[in-house]
Amino acid sequence: MPYKARDVSVILMILRVLNKRMKLSEDEHWYYLNQEKGFRGEIQFDILTEKLKRDCYILNDLQLESSTSSFQLDSTLIFQETCSLFDVKNYEGEYIYDAEYFKTIGGRDIQNPLDQLKRSKLLLNNLLQSLGSKLTIEAYVIFINPQFTLYQTPPDLPIILPTQLDAFIRKLDQKPSRLNQSHKNLADKLISLHQTVPPKIQVPNYSYEAMKKGLTCCKCDSFSVTIVGKKLICGECGCEELVTVSVMRNVEEFKLLFPEQKITTNVIHEWCGVVDSRKRISRVLRKNLKITGLGQWAFYE
């Protein structure tokens, strides 16, 4: 089990809501799909690291800062003598290694992932030193997608290709490792330094007016839902959900997109759309949130 589980990033959560509630441009939709693809790749790597029997602390998705510079680590494993960091890439297709860029077979250049890895390793090393840790840092780029091929790869680079993954995980599981309180203290400290919201959130511009209003299916995101008694029923996939649960799920989406706006009965009634009764919305909010103020000035927290 990971000592720090992986959560869906704030950026991806926002993009998921925007994707179903507004029309994204081609570039914005491509960015969203790449975020989803990257997250799936990280989950695939999590499945591999969770099989490790060797004594280690698994810390997934750390957003840290060192010397006023922010950096993100997909996966970090603390062993007895080493701290291993992994940058997981879910690329697919055929690429050619170049010292400066990766090139697609078609000749398109993309940034060399080793540049980011080098930066992360340096910043993590500085951070560990400031915390008094003497662990040696090992850093690798993991290409998780079995449909990925990289030609002309020098054998001495910290790159793990899909065909090398199983052997690499077995090698990790053979590391001599006996953890003590100092390792736990380090893991706890890194988790305490984790920034739940990254310094820069790059998402498309959006506004409340541009959002499609209404409750959505919790399974397929369809707006083709109807309320029957206490349940919300999807006309596309047939999924059923309690109206109370659906309203609060959509309240969380609203808060995610508009954290500065107050939660009021009128606002959430308009946001949920399909619920015809303001009193029903009010009952749900009163049951699940704390009310502040009275009458027309009341809002929920």
C-alpha cells in the first residue's frame, strides 16, 4: 500500500468539469486528453510499485518546493539507502532519441524528458539536504505504455522502456532495505510539505455564463437525466443515484470552478437545473453544509 496515495490533480478535476460543461477548443481538448492519459499512466505504474515486497515508503504525486522553485514528483520510493524518484510518461508511438530533443518518426520535436528529470533530481537533493537526509537519490524516466518505442537510446541513460519494466521492478524488489524511524520521519515531512494546489494552474479561460447548467450522470457525464422520487436516473446508461448525492457532487464541481463565489440556494438551484424545487435544494444544502447568515443573505460553507 502506498504511504501517500495518488489523488486526481486539481487541474485534471477542473478540466473534467469544463469538458462536460463547455465547448473546449481543439487545443484545449487535446490538453485535457493528455492530462487524462498521463494520469492513467501514473496509475499503471502505481499498480507495479504496490506489488513491491521490499520494505519501502511509496509516496505518490508530491508537489514540493526547494529554493523557491516548485517541482512535481510522480512517484517517490524511500528505501534504506536511497530515495528513488520516477517521472512517468504515457507516450505511445515511435520516437528517436536525440541528446537535445525526442523526435517522432515524422520529425516533430518534443522536449527531452531527461531535462525535467535532471531538474527534479537537483531540487529534491537540495530539499533532502536541508532536511538533514543523507539518502542517495536515484532518478528514472518510466515509459509505461507498451505501444511506445524509442530508437537509438544509449544504454547508460536513466530511461526504463516498456520491455524493461518487469525486470526493473524485480531489481527494485531486491534492494537491501530495512527502514527505521528516520525514514518514516522523512516520509512524513515530505507529505507535510506537499502543496495540494500547484503554484500555477493552467486551464482554459471560463465563466459561469459559459457553463452548461444541470445535473449530470455520475457514470457517463450525460445531462440526459430525470428525477424520479429520490433518485436521479440517467437516460443514456440507466445509472441511478440519490438526488441528494447528485446535488452535493455538483455543488463540489461548482466550488471547484468558482471558489470565490458564495454557495446559495438560488445559485445552486440554477446550477443544478433539473431540480424544480428551491426548497429541495435548500434542504440538501442545510443537511450537508453549515449555513451562515439569515434570509436572502444566507449562504452555505
